[in-house]
Amino acid sequence: MQTITTIAGLRAALAPHRAAGKSIGLVPTMGYLHIGHMELVRRARAENDLVVASIFVNPLQFGASEDLGRYPRDLPRDQAMLEQGGVDFLFAPGVGDMYPRPMETVVDVPTLGSKLEGEVRPGHFAGVCTVVTKLFNIVGPNRGYFGEKDYQQLAIIRRMAEDLAQPVEVIGVPTVREPDGLACSSRNVYLSPEQRAAAVIVPRALDEAARLIAGGEKDAGRIEAAVRAFVSAEPLAVPEVVALRDPETLAEIAEVGDEPVLLLLFIRFGSTKLLDNRVIGTNTVKQ
Ligand SMILES: Nc1ncnc2c1ncn2[C@@H]1O[C@H](COP(=O)(O)OP(=O)(O)OP(=O)(O)O)[C@@H](O)[C@H]1O
Ligand SMILES: CC(C)(CO)[C@@H](O)C(=O)[O-]
Ligand code: BAL
């Protein structure tokens, strides 16, 4: 695996492969890799001739009061994992390589991007869309791989790629979990042992919602309130977003019908925010 830090360097390295007609899979990350990221790499490796991973902690998607400065980093460990996973090129630019001048251009998907996580992190998804578009332009991948753990991000990137006719197939990869069900996330390392133990409430809350729906509860407001109460019973957990939504549009729903519904959670433990979600009700879908 070759690690490249400049845009020009990566373009030059990819040019002969592109000319030879090789397909390219891109796995964008912010580093501090775990088995969830490696599942994205595994899919990309299986589906493309060439795999490019990127590690870039993108300042544009962090709010002023967020954890940009303390975001966990370990490049040598990440490099070893990516090499092991069969990645061909690691693009690991510095902020000055990626943004030599302050960015004037913004890519935004404002309706999808201002809901839910966008409501608590204003500007976050514009930062994500802008950097992902720039990565697509630099790498020119046939396919881009994104985790379903960040459900809203995936939905927004799909919409952006469709609206802008970006010549990339956006691939969603199912969430990889710890043995107790907690979704793998780079931010899990911020949790104290007590918070880590308490965080199992997050996947359990998804189970609770599925149980309520399987038991015939249809009222979205009642399901959200019950899940919020379920999470709040854990003293270390603060439910910031508990939302039952349409899985495609993320629009609010009043009632669970025959179609699957999305439950999206954004739960805080101290200053650490954990995301999770589940699409529930596929077994009730009309045949
Ligand atoms: N558990 C997981 N399973 C599958 N994909 C994942 C998982 N965790 C992260 N990803 C995906 O990996 C990509 C890079 O994510 P990122 O580097 O932000 O890691 P992260 O663990 O989500 O970090 P954070 O804790 O900051 O949210 C994203 O597309 C994200 O959805
Ligand atoms: C897609 C991404 C790498 C863009 O910075 C980031 O939002 C992430 O890690 O999910
Ligand atoms: N994992 C999504 C990127 C972020 O939280 O900034």
C-alpha cells in the first residue's frame, strides 16, 4: 500500500490504472479505524480492481464547540490495518493539502441535512457533502462506500450524488457491532468504563422499538416517547434525538403502516454522542 498526502500525487498515481480501465472503490474515513471501517474496505476490495481509502479529519464538518482537536488519531496503526485489508492507496492529506485556501464553495443538501443530527450539528452535513464531493473529484471512484451506522449521512450522500449526477455508485454497508450490540465507532474510545457499560442501552432501545412495533403499537409519538423513557432509565444516557421516520425521505411519520420505518437515535454519554438506527418492520411489508 502506498500512502499519498497530496492531491496531485494521488491523481498521478491513479492515472495509469484509470487509463488501463481499472475500477476504483473509495472508502472515505476520518481514521482511528475499527472493524466497521474494515467491512467497508472488505466490500470495496471484493467489488473493485483498485481500492483507495482516505483518512482526513475534515474541519468543515465540526462545529466550533465540537471535538475536532481531540478527535482520536493513530496513522501507523491505521496504515497497518488498511495494508492488511488489501488497500492499494491511502490518501491522508493534511488540512493544507486538502484546503490550500479557505473553502468558498459549499455543497449542501439543506432539507435532508437540517433535520435530526443536522438540527443539533448545524452545518455538519454541508461540511460532509463538500469534502465527499472533493474526494470524489480527486479520486474519480466508480463506487464509494459508506456505513449505514451514519444513516442520515448515507441518505444525504445518495441524494447529493443523484442530484449532481456524480458518476459514482454510492454503496451502503450494514453496521458492524461489538459483541454486546453497541455499534463500532471511533468515538467509543471517549467513553469511560461506566459509560461504555451503559451504552448497551442504545442497541437495546432499537430492540425495544422493534418489540413495541411487533406488538402492534402504531402511534409514532407513543413509540418515540416510550423509547426516550427507556433510554432515560439509564442515568448516564441523554437521548438527544429519538425519531421514527420515513427511511427514504427522513420525513416525520404519524403512524407505522405496512412499510418499514426508520428509528434513528442520537444518544449522549457525557460529552460523547453515539449514533444508531434500525429500519424496522420489514417482516410486516406487503408481499
Ligand atoms: N460500525 C460501523 N459499521 C459500518 N460502517 C461504519 C461503522 N462505523 C463507521 N462506519 C462508516 O465508516 C465511515 C467512516 O466513518 P468515521 O471515520 O467517521 O468513523 P466512525 O466510527 O463513524 O467515527 P465517529 O465515531 O466519528 O462517528 C463512514 O461511512 C461510517 O458510516
Ligand atoms: C464521510 C466522511 C469521511 C467525510 O468526512 C465522514 O463524515 C465519516 O467518517 O463518516
Ligand atoms: N461519523 C460521521 C462523521 C462525524 O461525526 O463527524
